[in-house]
Amino acid sequence: MRSYRTLFRIPEFTPFLLSFAAHAAAQTIGGLALATLVYRATGSPLLSAVSMFGPQLAQLLGAAFLLSGADRLPPRALLTVISLAFAAGTAVLALPGLPVGAVFVVLLLQGLVASLGGGVRGGLMNEILPKDGYVLGRSVFNMLWGLVQITGFAAGGALLALLSPRTCLLLATAMYVLSALVTRLGLTPRPPRSAGRPSFSATWATNALLWSSRPRRLVFLGLWVPNGLVVGGDSLYVSYAPAAAGTMYACGALGMFLGDLAVGRLVPPALRPRLATPLRLLLAVPYLFFFLRPSVPLSVLAATVASVGFAASLVLQERLMALTPDELAGQALGLHTTGMVALQGIGALLAGSLAQLTSPATAMTLMAIASLAVTLTLHVLERRAARRPGGVSSADPTEYRPAPR
């Protein structure tokens, strides 16, 4: 499938995207408003960064204990509940006088709930679309996320100039409710993909099976670590350039949109596997120049160019799906999503700590150096694995056969 027109003829694809767009818009505007609120209250780059990306740390717990629900619960009902839970939590965050400690308790609970979202959406997309439409559909999904971030951060910056952060949080609450309504009314009820009840033991057993394959391990690490380190640096935009943070986030989202458009629609399928490492390198290299504290226009340009490299995740997700049995697709994508956002949360914590000790510009540069080092190390490990007798080439994942279950 190579045509967007064909893709949008699939009945449920449009409401699926709209429900995600409303949820993502709420997350974008609410996250910027909360980071601004915390920074104004504390003056701390660390707490500001963690308030925006810290909930992702809690997804590690969800991935460890709750992720089997991504394949063992009805997807429409679960997505509806997730959006309503976020609406309730965001409404609490908008309460006047809420202590900073209580803010982080709410964020912890939201992170636990969110740990199921990526797996449910990824698995549901795998059911809605035919096999040959997954990459194109995922590119549209990623581009929509980029567009929502562009408009959400731009609108969030404008709203914060006109309204209080708490009012912006209430707007985010309303968008979460809208997402729940679109999900409930626009999607068809489906049974769970896997039999059995979700449980801690089922989550652990499937995670262990997914992690047992060396090719899948390298893919997961490639999806998680370079991305997480760079996003950790991105979490410092508010403290690096408070007046231009919304613009930097919006232009970064524009770069992500352009990268996904190019890889999903324009790059031939045979060429895509070769782009994983170059795109991950591009993700980090422009941030090396932040050590020089470039002007705001140059900083915005660097963020835009670097964000094209986020398209590496599209290449690696395609590889992950080729390495994973269909009945485990939801949990595999959930493990990818929760691991990625958890590493982003760890990156935000690390970058915020470095910024406290040095400066936001220096911390962003150090995070980029670390991301480059990890990408090059993973590239070497992939090449060694491909050269081993009977090894699996990372450029041709279809050679892999899943281990017996």
C-alpha cells in the first residue's frame, strides 16, 4: 500500500487518528502549561523538565506489571478509560494551591495509566490496517503527532501569553474528554487479541519472551536510548529559552513531521532498513552546537533539523514487527512505547540534573554526545551479530524465526 487515498478509505482509520489527535493535543498543551507552572513556582530547570517528561518514568512500572493488558483487554474500552483517567488527573493538576509533591503523585498515576496506551494503539492499528499498510499508516500516525505538536506547542505558547497555566490545563482536560468520546463512538468494539486475563505474571513472561531474542533486544535499545537522551535535552527548552520554548518545540515537531513524511512515503522500502543508523546520528549531531549558545533562530533551526532523525523509529518499528508474532504485537509495541518514553523521562531527569550543575546549553550538548556514543555502539553490535554464523542481518529481519512458545 503506497497511497494515502487508499489508506483513508479504511473506515476506522480516520476516527482512530482523530481520537489520538485530541489526546495528543491535550498532552502537548497540558505538558507545556504544567512545566511553565512548575518553573514559575520553583525556578528549577530540573523540576520543570521532570514535570513535563517525568510521567514517562512511571511507565517503566506499567511495562513491568500491567502491559499484558494491551493484548488481553478490549482495545476500544481500554482507550476510552485511559483518556478519561487523563482528564480526571489533569483537572486535579489545575487545582489552585496544589503542592508540588501532589503534582508529582498525580503525574506518577498518569504515567502508570499511559503505559498501556502505546501498546493498545499500536496493536489496534495492526488490526485496522492490512499488513502492507502498516508502515504508511504508522508514518501518517507519526506525522499527525508532529502536526499536533506543532500546533499544540504554538497554541500553548500563545495561550500561556493570554491565559493562566491552570486555565490551559482545564482546556487540556476538555480535549481528553473529547478523545474518549471519539474513541467510544468512532471505533468498533473488538475482542482482546490474546486469551487469558491480564496479570503481573503474564506481563513478565511475555516481556521475557520478547527480550530473549538478540535481534529484538538491539531493536528495542535502538528505539529507546538514543531517542531518550535527545528528548532529555529537549526537556530543557523552557529553561534554555523561556520565551521561545513553544517555538522550539513546534519547529522540532515540524522536523519530525518532515522526516516521517520522507521515510514513510518517499523512501523505497528496500532502502528503509539502511537509514536507521544515519537517522539516529542526525537526531543528535545538531545539538553539539548548543555548547556555543547559538541565537534563538539558529537554535530553532538546529532543533528542526535534528528532529528529522526521529524518523528512525519508523524504520525500527517496521523491523520490530517483522521480528514479532502477530499475537504479541500489542505488547511488543507497548514495550517499545513505554521503554522509549521511560528513557525520555530518565533523559529529562539526567539532563535537568546536569543543567543544575552546569547550564541548560551544556547539558543539551552532553546529552547529544551520549546519544551519538550509544548509536555508534549499537551499530557495531548489529554488524557483529550479522557476521556471526547463522546470525541475523539487521537489514533483513525477515530471516528471523520466532522462538518456540
